[in-house]
Amino acid sequence: MNGQSITEEYIEIIKENPEKYHEDYKKAMEKVAKSNAKYKGKPIPFLYQPMFFTQEDVDKFNKIGATLFSIANKVTQKYIESPQYREKFKYPKLLEELILVDPGYDINVPIGRYDLFYGGGDKFKFIEVNTDGTSGMNEDNIFSNILLESEAMNIMQERYKIDYFELVDQWVEESLKTYSHFHTKVEKPNIAIVDFMETGITAEFEEIKKAYIKRGHQAEVVEARDLKYVNGKLYHQDTQIHMIYRRIVTAEFIEKSDQILDLIAAYKDGAVCVIGSLRSQIMHNKIIFKILHEEDTLEFLTEEERNLIKNHIPITKEFEGDVKILKEVLQHKDKYILKPIDSFASQGVNTGRDFDQEGWEKLAGDCWEKGFLYQEFIDPYTRPFVQFEEGQLKVRDFKLNIGVIMYNEKFAGVYTRISRNNIIFGREGYYSIPNMLVEEQ
């Protein structure tokens, strides 16, 4: 039993009575439309099929994550100890200062998601590591519960034990564990979920807020600019904030730093527990893949850690310097992608395979020596999925992005996006697929 064979079994069920399951799909879509699984006010695209995983997959994800975060902790420690090593990251002065601030607890990445092209077992390549808040919890929970009530999944549940990866309550539990190690903790912290509201995913924030309140905490979704630091305490309106779940991506945090001076001052003084700290940016910034391959990083890692990097992290280099680099990328467009050193939601990420030669040369010329990386192109693994078009059943292969979510360095769940396109990890042009753990009855 593996994810591929279970997928084929599910598709055969649909094929036996496509009209029946098309009607059921329409009911599921109505439930999605009425839910708060939305991005910028619109329902997130959804298919009538989950991504199936087995315990073998979960064990593999745990092992990958344990090795990856062991690397992350060693790299973070090296960054803190070595001014020379810090220079590799080319961070602005403020960000460097904030990374060096002791966050008041002992875990560098309380919440993270590593994205993979995953074909099972040792067939995987990293896409990126995301440590800035890590979205997708809410929509995955909603889609999973809707599909578990579908007619096709009812049949699957007669054959297998099937469950989903609950992500919201689990995060609340783990974040409070992190807070329990904070050096000036209080028994019942007031909690703020903080972002710039023009970019935040407010529907998800509201669900997380409800989960904190259910645990007996006072919790609010807070615009970062509205926080005030007075007499050594951080406030939102008249409420002191003891713990922040940071959803501001670091790039935006630094870009708009002049608008959040009170938050920054409170963080520097250790007056509030911020989960996650700015130290998480060390693994989040896309230049990390370049740094991991360099000898002065590999030399302080174990053989297992070095093998993970050499075999599973794509070769990544800065798109600048020797003009031979530019010529190489121009002449072999199908071998490369270009991406900004620091961005989110795949903004500015492009693959040469999506351009004709003239278009690629223009794009690459515009990116040259402008803070971009070039990276080897990796063919994503695929899996077949059902679609209904004008009531007709279609089965198509989709490219997979498997996002493995880790809370306090332990496996928590999966966030899968699929697409027919080469770039499949943005906020548009993909389907968000619920994830199911399948076990024998």
C-alpha cells in the first residue's frame, strides 16, 4: 500500500459512476464557497480528491525534518557566533541586530514548512524552506473535513482507516509550549496574531484566534502598526500583550520597520514573546540553499546532514558577478529558474521553460545583478487527479508541491498544492489539496 496505489483505487471509484460523484462534487464546492477558506475574499481552488499518505511517508517526513532542523540549528549558532559567517547572508543592519536578539526561548524555528518535490522514499528534492508564519492550516482543515463527508470518501473509509492532519489546535498547543519556556512568562498570556492587515490571511487568523480563546486565553488579530510600547510593556489598545504569533513575513517586517517601531523596541527589550523570532529568517531566506552547499558550512555538519544537502537541495547560486554566469543561464534556459533572494508566495520566481529564448533573455537581463538567485530546474513528481469539466470526468496528471509542516521541530501535517504549470507554489494558478493519512483497517 502506498499513496500512488491508493490514489488509483480512489479514481476507479469515481470512474464507476461519474454522474453521481459530479453531483456530490458540486455539493462539496457549495460547502467550500460558504466556508472561510478564502484568499483575498475568493474561495481557494479545490478538487474532489485528497492527497493520500501512509505512515511510511510520515516517518520519512519526520526523518527529513529532524535532519533539516539539526542543520538549521547549527547554521543559526554559527551565524550568532561568527561575524564573518554572517556576511554570507548580506542582511540589512536592522535584521542582523534583530536576529542576534535572544528571543527568550530555546527553539530557533517554532513553526516551519519545508516544501518538496516528493515521489516517495528517498525520491525528493527541496523547493524552499518557509519559516515566516506558515499559512495553509485553515484551508487544509476545512477541505479535509468537507471531503471526509463526501460519497467517494465514504467508500474509501469502508476499506481503510482514514484521518486528516489537524493543524490549528495542534499549533495552538505547540505555540503555548514554546511560550512556557519564555524567560518572563505569565500564567495566562494575552495573545496577539500580528501582521500587516493589507497582506495578512485574515480568515485563517480568525480561526487561530478562536482556538486560543477556546484554550482560555484572551486573543486578538492585531494590525502590527497598532501596537504601543509604554513603560516596558507592549499594548494593543488597553490590553497588555504577552505573546505574539508573528505572521509578518520578515522581508515586509524590515521594509516597513519605520511603521512598527514600538513592536521592534519591545522585541529588542524582551518585553514580549514573539513566536517565531527573527532568527527563523536564517533558514527562510532563499540564499540559504547557496550557503548550505558551501564548504565552510559543510565542514561543521555530520555526514548525514551533508548527504541531505548534496543529494536533495538543488544547486543554487547568486545571479551576479562573472558574466560567464549570465551567458550560461541565457544559453541553457531549460536548465534553470530565477528567483529573488527574499520574497514570498513565489513572487518573481520564473523558469526558463516558460519562456521563448527572446523572452528569457529579456527577463534574465532584467534580473542580472538585481538580488536574484539562479537554481537548477527540478522536474516535479506528478500524480493523477480527477476534474469535472462541464459535468464530464477528466483524469489528469498534476505536478506536486508537498509542504511538510513542522511545529517545534516535529512533524505536524502536510499542505499540498498541485498545478499543471512549472511554478506551483504561488498563491494563484494552483489547487490546494486536502491531505489524508491512510492506514489498514
